[in-house]
Amino acid sequence: MKNLIYTGVIAVCIVVALVVFLKTRGGGAGSIESLDDTQMTWVKCLKCGASYEMSLKQYYNEVKAKSAANPSPIPVTLPLTCQKCNQDAVVKAFKCEKCGEVSKLNSVPADFEDRCPKCKHSAIEASRKARLQQQQQ
């Protein structure tokens, strides 16, 4: 009788796990296909220094294609191919809202990912400070 109860509990757990897996796997609200084609992101080539905007959807599709071609079991975002120099050296970047410099994300180590190496401005830090000041009022 005990074994029958254990078997029933295990079967229910497996069914629940299967339902959760099927409901949360790709194709949902968080998939690449759900991104709007007008959403843009900055990228920068580390070889030739070119920086340009590309569709966020295109960026993630290219990252996905590069990852699929990578035989390494370690999940790493590989650099994309540059539109200007055709070398694999393009990484995600940001444009500083203060000075306009385009830099790769995490240019300043152990700091906000959008810290500008030129003028030291960070939009994330500025928004957090503004939110904190608003909460203190």
C-alpha cells in the first residue's frame, strides 16, 4: 500500500513538471519572436571601432545562430560579424546620453554596465539616485 502511494505521488509530480515545462518553454512572451522589429540596440566592433544600431531582434537572432554553431559546452555570447570589416568582433554596446560616446557594455570593470569610460556618466546610476530622492520626499 505504501509503495502504491509513493508511485502515485511520483506520477503526479512528473505530470506537474511536464505541464510546467510545456507552459514555460520558448515561444512565449519572453521569446525573440515577441520582440518588436523597431526596437534597436547599439553594437560596437572591437577590431575596427565601428559602432552602429541594429534591430534588437536581429542581434538576438545572430547571437542564437553563433551559439548554435559553437561546439563549446560553456554558454558564452560570441562576438558577431561586423558589417564594416567582416571580422567577428561586434559586441553589445550603449550610447552615453551625456557625451554621445558609444562604448561596449561593462567598459568600466566592477561598475554599472552603462558607465561611460569617457565622461563617467551612468544612466542606471542617475535613475536610481532620482528614484531614491523621490522616495525620501
